[in-house]
Amino acid sequence: MELLASLLPWIQVILSILLIGAILLQQSSAGIGGAFGGSDGGGFYTRRGFEKFLFQATIVIAILFALSAFVALLI
């Protein structure tokens, strides 16, 4: 238990860096108008190849980060 308590902050830092990188690598289809609330509605398209892998990896990393934060609360 003590080992997990000492490793958990490092795991969270690594997961957070990976999550930030995965989010920043994803393509944004909103453009400059999306920053101000405007949208063209053309954001629905099929992800293929690396983009699909990156999207799924982002979801997995986010779930792992949330689980590690929950475990940190319990310790």
C-alpha cells in the first residue's frame, strides 16, 4: 500500500502529460469560429487510421487518469 501511495503521484503526472498530448494532437474541425461559439455543424465525420487510434487512446487515458484520481482519494 505504501508503494502504491508513493507511485500514484508519478502515475498521475505521466497520465496527465499523455492526456494533454493526445488532446493537442487531435484535429480540430471547428476552426476560429468555434472559439466564439459559432459552429458550422460539419464536425461529424468518420475517423480513420491514426486519428481513430488517437481518439480511442485519449478515451482510455482519460479513464485511467480518472481511476487513478479516485484511487488516490481512497488511499
